[in-house]
Amino acid sequence: MEALTQLEEKNIIDVVILDVKMPDFNGISTLKKIKTKNPLVEFIMLTGYATIHSAVEALKSGAFDYLTKPFELNGLIAKAKQAATKKKMREAKILDVRMKPYISNVNAMN
């Protein structure tokens, strides 16, 4: 619960690693909820109960990847780095699109 509050209050999180089945939360529902408010945040879903249905639903809902337990920690770290890079690239593209009108106006004046 505290992690969700941090995510809503601060826009500094690049990647969320989330279990599909948690005691008080459904991981995929949580992913969908967070994505509506923070669409650029990337998610890596973990599960010990993998099904094709949950994997497809997680990926369609915006998960970067879906890993089954047990997993290699180095593999998870590599995936998290890839996901963070993807988020930063998307942020850079958005900034570029937002800046184009200003850059075009400056060039037109010269």
C-alpha cells in the first residue's frame, strides 16, 4: 500500500516489479490502475502460478515482461534495466515532440 502511495505522489519511479498474486491485491488489476495514472512506468510481472491467460493479460495491460518463479536475479536486474531504458527513451521522445514547435519557431525567425 505504501508503495502505491509513493508512486502516486512522486513521479520518480521508472520500473515496478509486481507479483501477479498478492495477499490483498491482484497484480494485473494493480498494474492497470497504476498505468491509468502513470502510463510511462514500466512493469515486470512475477508469478509462481504462470498461465497463458495471465501472461497475455499482463502484456496486453502494458507489462514490459512476465517472469516465472524461480528466476535468476541477474536476469531480473537486466530486465529492469531494459525497462528503465525503454521508459527514458519514451520520455525523451515526448519531450522532443513537445519542443518541436518552439524549435521550429526559432528557426523560422532566423
